[in-house]
Amino acid sequence: MQELKIKATKREVLGKKSRFLRRQGITPAHLFGHSLESQALQCDSTELIKVLAQAGTTRLISLKVEGDKDAKVVFVREIQRDAMSRQLLHVDFFQVRKGEKMTMDVPIVLVGEAPAMKGKGRILSHGINVLSIQCLPEKVPPQIEVDISGLVDLEASIHVKDIKLDPEITVLNDAEILVAKVAEITIKVEEEVKPVVAEGEAVAEGEEGAEAKAEGAEGKPVAEAGADKKATDKTAPDKKAQDKKAPDKKAPGKKE
């Protein structure tokens, strides 16, 4: 594997003034490490972006600081980017000792095709996506590839214990943790729940309805009787008026 190299110079511009460096194509950086005092550095942005694309956070980088006799062996500890523009803002390097074991999280990459996925209604379920390991710096893999071509049947799965690594690499995760599994897609259909009416309530409602109908039936004749009475009272004055207007007629020529 090709060795990755990057050059850096010591940085004197600190704090908020670092934004002026970015405008000049320079990215601020920091170097940390065991028994090492933190150093403010700066790197050419174009060169740094190329190295980061290949190294990520798991590959060793040879960092040559201007003025130092020997290059330092480092990992990228942290990368800061602008949330909107994704512009590279800052990089932290961590110096390691080649003879000293270190702990690191390495990304898991699934490779190949699972024959079990050819069936309809199936999905490849992912478990963990990083593996915690401990080993010498030069033994750290950039990524851990897991072949899923052995997943032939439905419900077939791969666990941490099934991953094959260099004997000098110690896995810190639990051996039974799931990495990948072929599962069947399940769709839950929620049934509409209708309200249940108690038998006593249903009887009570029926009785109330019957009483309401009965009251309506009884009230109707009363209303009709009242209407007939009013009609009689209206016709009575007309009859009296007719009796009053009709005078007594006497036979002509007859004197009393």
C-alpha cells in the first residue's frame, strides 16, 4: 500500500484570524500525541484534501513538519467542515508510536451479493457499521470488508465472530453482535377498532327512544283538539253578527 505523505509548517496565526489563512488556500491543523506538546500547524489545502480522501481516519500518514529532522507517523483524529458549504476548516493529527498498540474504530464495508436477496420481499438488515479493534499502528486496516455471498437462505446472518482478521488484531466488540442478516419484509395492517356498546346501555337507549316516540304520539291529538277549539271560537262571532243584522219584519198595512 502506498505511503501517504503531507507537509506542514508551524502556524503563528491563531484563533478567529485563522479564517484569513483559509482565504489563501491554507488549512489550520493541530498535532497531538503521547508525551507530545500540542503544536499549531498549517497545511496546503489542495494537498491536504487529496490525502484525506485516501486516508480517512484509519490510514497512517507521514507528516513532515518544516524544521523537524524526522517525519512523524500520524492518524487523522478529527476533520472539521463548514455545515453548509462543506469547506475544510480544520484538521487534528494524532502522533502514534509504531511499537505501541492502539485502539481504533474501523468502518465495516459489506462486499459481494447475497443469494438469499433474490427472493421477493426480502431486505438486507445491517447491524454495526464499525468494529472496535486493538493492534499496532501499522496493522490498522483502512476498512474491514465482510463478504455477504455466503448468505444463501432467508434469515441467514453474519456476526462479529464470523469476521476473519489478522491474528495480531484483537476485536473488542461482543462476538454475538449482528453485522448483517437477510430478513423478510413485514407489513403491519392496523384494523379499525369499533366502539363496543354495553348491553345495558343499548337497552337504555332503546327505552329512551321508545318513550320519545310515545310522547310525540300523545302530544299530537292534544294539539289537534286545541286547533279545533280555536276554529270554533272564530266562527261564533260571525253567527251573532248575522242575528243582529236581521231586523224583525212586520206585515205592511197592519196597525197595532
